[in-house]
Amino acid sequence: MATATKKEKSTVKKNLVIVESPAKAKTIEKYLGRNYKVLASVGHIRDLKKSSMSVDIENNYEPQYINIRGKGPLINDLKKEAKKANKVFLA
């Protein structure tokens, strides 16, 4: 069985798992192994709009979400990691 070189190993895309709790992220990452990266969202990052009905009735009842205040930098980090990942799992 052929093994990958160090350079090849570093370019292999990992699977990304996003969980809410930072403590759970560390524990889960230990169990999943090196092919997975586990990050924490530290709670919810998006919510339904509170100022309106939150659902677009004219557009097949599409929900209207907003980012939770203060979560912008975290959302950007998660997006960046998701682009680098092979697959993304929301747990």
C-alpha cells in the first residue's frame, strides 16, 4: 500500500464538523481523528428576523434569517474553513 508524502498529506482536504460547544468540539475531534477538523459556533449564529413575519409568503414560505449581532467574524472564519473542507457536517 502506497503512502502519501508529507507534501501530499498537507494538501488532503479535511472534513469540517461544526458543533455549538467549544468543549464538545475538542472531544469530538479526538474521536474523529486527523481527517476531521471540528470547530465550535459557540451557540447559534443566525436567527429569524424579529421585526417582520420572518417568512416570505410570496416566495414559497422562505424563511428570512439574519446573522446574530457579534457573530460576523466567527461566520467569516467558518465560511473560510468550509471552503477548504472536503465536506461540512453540522452537528
